Amino acid sequence: MSGEVITYREAVRRAIREAIQRDPRVFLMGEDVGRYGGCYAVTKGLLEELGEDRIRDTPLSESAFVGAGIGAAMAGMRPIVEVMTVNFSLLALDQIVNNAATIPHMSGGQFAVPVVIRMATGAGKQLAAQHSHSLEGWYAHVPGLRILAPATIEDARHMLGAALADPNPVLIFEHVMLYNLEGELDPAVSAVDIARARVRRAGRDVTLVSYGGSLGKTLAAAETLAADGIEAEVIDLRVLRPLDMATVEASVARTRRCVIVDEGWRSGSLAAEIGMRLAEGPAFFELDAPLARVCSAEVPIPYAAHMEQAALPQPATIAATARGLVKPA
Amino acid sequence: MNEAEIKALVAEVLGGIAPEADLGTLGDDEDMRLALDLDSMDFLNMVVGLHERTGVDVPEADYPKLFTLAGIVEYFQ
Amino acid sequence: MPSLGADMESAILVEWSVKPGDTLRRGDIIGVVETEKGAIEIEVFEDCVVEELVVAVGTEVKVDGVLARLRGTREAAAPATAPARPAVVPPPAAPPAAAPREPVPRAVPPLPSTRVRASPAARREAKARGIALDGLTGSGVYGAVCLADVARAAAAAPARKPRGGFDPAAMRRAIGNAMSRSKREIPHYYLTQSISLGAALAWLARENESRPVTERLLPAALLLKATALALARVPALNGFFTDGEFVAGKGIHIGWAVSLRGGGLIAPALHDADRLSLTALMAKLRDLVQRARTGGLRSSEMMDPTITVTSLGERSAEAVLPIIYPPQVAVIGFGSVNERPWVDAGRVAPQPVVVATLGADHRVSDGHRGGQLLAEIDHHLQHPEAL
């Protein structure tokens, strides 16, 4: 590949910079994105580089500034709204679910809402119960929204461009533990799709479906399983709505076993949705073992480090669950 | 596996395909398809049987190497 | 006693597979009879409960004679004697000791009925291979029967001795009777077609490169699928001539002529050959040939062929003019594949060529129809990727 090695954070920064430089309609708005350089330092230096018309600090009011972003989009701009984390997006839920998602439909197509909303999501930094949610699954429930979960440097770099080109609202979920991830950027790739899942590791014994912050753990579990002679196929969903079930079904039809890894709680989760789609389709008849999933424990995410880690999906749990399907008892 | 083991394995696999064949009279370099009247289905079943016992997946391009006992012995050694 | 062939008059019951009180589903084997064509497993045609086994083992029974009394049921009733169940396996083991928590322990729920616990894939595989799930030990999750268990059972099956091989003299008589009747009653007409297999064999070689040996395709699978698809377009050649008129077959069930070692020929049905993928068709073909040779064929396979296809194989004549097997109305033959000069776009080049022949009943079809069928087969073989 011989590409540059950069962090996920840097990849997102470059994506934002490129989008703003290319299209005068694009600007970024959010809490602490300008003078502070972003809560996760994603936009560090961009205010100085691009100016305060394009990098806009907002008041501490999610409902207001997400609403403003939606309005700007309806008026012909291409805003990138940064909500600090999915936890705070709850204060803008009405804007996102009742306005962004529905206005194109309710206006009979008279208004488009080409807004992109970026949010950090997930747990692992000991930010405790109110600041550690993984609610992308909730958003994936809502028609009218496209939900993205970049898990690689390449997707972090290029999904934003595709999202801005989409005439409908797109939500991008960046897992907090991925910002420091380092990886090589392939210079030959200049764009990615925001429609399909990707097989990140081929295998024949069991399919592991994952996304976002759980992808790395799932790949690590696959390595552990390989030492046991179990070859796991790992799928990175990339897009949580609409789900690319074709890729998942084709894989499960071959491996006949499936484990879905989802950092949300299992009740009413995205994992539940994926499992049901497998069970209600022809893939059901290919199964040689029950469907399985690894999700966060059904508790508010703990503050203490060892308890937080115990509550979240981990490579060992993922591997054990997969092993339980391939070599039961 | 050594030569004797491989020949015993071939005898076992062919036992389910051409039970009346006497491998003792089959020359090492004789084309067994002619000698034992094996058609392409029989030959494929033999290759599958050898695969199931040894784990070796034989690509189609290698089939001619398995037409004789000597060829099979060399391939699986 | 069902009629398992054009000229069958009677058969001997050699084995019962059930006892009174047993519950059977449609397709289950009830017993084995010995015919001139060897031992055939008899299937029941609807869900039922066995009431009485009328005939004793060893008795010769005429076609249409009573073998057993069955009581039809809409759904399976609880059998009088419950078959043995595999032992329930405890939930998966806990993960290695580390900070992460164990997977949610799964209590094994009690079975709500007498159904065997089996994965969907295992259930389908067992049905395709004619293996009963009862009595299989399950090694899957929740103690369910899984694919590996079915594969193990299937691998163990051929070890059983073929029950009752066939008597070559009796089989020769049966073939003679059927063929004589055919020649007497059916006004045959014949058409031949030379078909270039260059595209098909090249595609096959490429396809087989990426297939594991257990899924490799033989050219026979291509010929069969092409014929089946062609018949779907020319249904006038797929069916029976009975009571003076043509009755269309209710599906395309190709009787594949299998030569038996020791001399003998049998043509059991590959059901719904037009609907099978090449992989599935090849697997069924291998299974069918295996069981034809070891004596494990089923009554439906003897009764259902709507047409017969015979292929001469490698070291044989160029073309075959086969005889229709009554009451079918057509028969298709394929000769050996040979390199021949072939003209394409004004140039002559060697191609692997097979001669396909159609023998058909002139009371039901004429050359125009027959020619259509051969043209369709040719067309399909020029587009192997669409098979």
C-alpha cells in the first residue's frame, strides 16, 4: 500500500478540511469545535486555518444548534453539525427524529435536509453512566436517516465526503476509543461507498458481525480463534441503516454460524434486528447453530475501570461465544 | 504416509466404488480407469474418498497424476 | 405394493422398517422389497400411523397387493413408543478466567414435543440423504443434531452391506421385457444433434478450480441441467402416454441411466432437475449413483421419472440411439465427447463435440417438437454460466 500512517482523528480532520475547501456551502458547527479545537481535538487548528465563518462555535444547547443546522441545510447549505457525544444528542432527539428525518417526507419532497451530524459514541474512557452510551442502534430504527459507523482510517477519511453528497440526513458515529487508532491510508482510494458492509477477514467456520468501536475487538477475537483452528469471517457493517444484509446473509450461508457484536445493550438492539433478519429469511435454513450476540451487560455503564471493562464486549467473550457455536461443550 | 499405507488406503476407498476389483493384480503403472472400468463418476468418488481420509484437496489439473497406483503413491507421499 | 417399473408384476417383501403404532411422515421408509432390479426402499405417501403389517417378510406380493394398513393423520400423533432421545448437553463452557464476563448462561429449555432437536441445515441435509434424525446423537448447541452428526451418519451408512444385490439374469429379463414392449408399441422417431462443448468444458474447468473436491462438477451435471431446462421449454416431451393420451409430467424428474457393475441398467429419478443448482444436482447425482450401485434406491425414484437420459461416458461410441422406457414418451442420449473439426465463423478448429440424440414417441410428438428440444439443449450448453 505504501500510504501515510495517520490517526483516525487526523483522518476525520482531513475529511472536514477537504470538504470545506471544496464546497463553499459546507461549514462545521458545534460546541468547542473552534477555539478549543474540539473535545476530542478533531478540529484542532481548523479555526485558524479556515476562519470563523466555516468553523463555528455554538452555545451549549443541542436542540438549538442541531435545529439551526437542519434549517441551514433546508436553506441550501451543507452543514456538518458536531454533537459532542451521542449522550448529548438526546437533547436534540426531537430535532433529529421529528424534523431532520421527516421534513422531506412531510413536505412532499419540497424540502431536502442534506445535513450531516457527527457524534462521538461508546464507552471505555471511564466517563460513567450518562456519558458512555452507544445509541446508534436507536437512530438506526428511524426511517429517513442514514447511519454510518466508520471503523477504519479509510472510512474515517472518506465517509464524510459521501455523506455530504447525500441529499438526506446522515449521522456519523465515531467511537471514542478509535480516535487514537493509527493506520495506513491507501493513496489510491479517494472515495468510499456508504451503502455496503465489508468483509474484513475471510473465514469459513463462523461469521462475526460487528461495527465501529467493536470491530477491533472482533478482529482480535478472530486471531484467538484461529489459534484454535477456528477460522472466523469478520464483517464490518459500516452502514447501520440501511443494513447491507446481502453481505451478511451470503457469509452466514457459507459459515452456518453467526455471532453479532454490538456495544449497545442487547434488549431491542441492532444485534437483535440483524439476528431477526437472518432468522426471517432463507439464511435460517443454512444455520447449523443458534444465532448468538455479544452486547454490553444490561447495566448503566460503570465508572470504575475494571467494572467498565467487564460491562463491555471483549475479545475473550467474543471468542468464547464463537467457540461455543463451533465446538459446543 | 508410506507406500504400503497409501496403497491400503486406495484399496479401502476403491472397495466402496469397485468392490470386485483385485488391486493385487493391478500393475503400478497401469491406468486404473481402464483396468478397473472406472468412469468419471467413479474416479471423482475415489478422489473425494482420498480427500476425506487424508485432507488433501486435489485440484482438477492434477487428476492425470492419479491415474496409476504409482502416481497416487507419489502424490500423497 | 407399488408398481416400480413398466413391466413389474410382483416383488418380495424382504424387510419391514417400522412396527405397528409407529408414526410416519410422508417420504419415510416403511420397508424394503426385492425386485428384478434389486432392492428398493418403499416410501409412504402421506403422514400416517402404522396399524397393521399385513404381509410377512419373505412373501411375494403382486403389484397393487396389500402390504400394510396405515391410518392417515393430518399432523403427527404422539407415537405409542417414544424413540430414544439424545442426551441433553449442558450449556457452553465459561470463557478463560479474565476480567471479561462470561457469556450469558443459557438454560436448556425442555422439549415441548417429541421432535428431535436439529439445526435447520442438519434437518435439510438428513432429509436429502434419506437419513432419519431419530437415533442420531446430537453434538451441536443444546445437544442438537448438526451437520457434522448427519455427515457422520451418512459416512457410516455405506458400511452396511447392500441388502439383496440384484440377480443379473432377472435384471436382464426385466430390461428385455420393457424394451421389447417399447419396440412393439411405441413408434419411435429419432433426431440427432452434434453439440460443441468447448464453452461448457472451458467454463467447467475454471469453475472446478475454485471448488473443493467434494463440490467438483462433472460434465454429466451440465448435460443433465441443460436437458432439464430444455424440457421446461418443451413440456410435450416430459410425461407419459397412458390410456391412449399424453399426460404431462408434474415436474421434471429425469431418470438417469446408471450402469451397474456386473451388468445391468437402472434409471432412477433425479427429482425437479430443472430447479436444482449445479452444486445440488451434482451432489444428488453422486448420491443417486452410489445408492443405485449399493441397493439403496427408493420407490419414488423408481416410479417418478418423466423422461430418461442416458450418457455413454468416456470410452464409448460416438452416439447412442436409445429406446424409450414406457410409459415415458421420450429418451435422450449423449455419446462420448470427442475432439472433432468444428466450423465457427467460417474457420475450422478442433472442438470437443458430443452427439445428442432424441428418441421420441410419434403418437405424442413429431420432428418439429423434437428438434426444438435438441436446439434448446444445445443453446443451454453454449451458456454454461447460466445453468
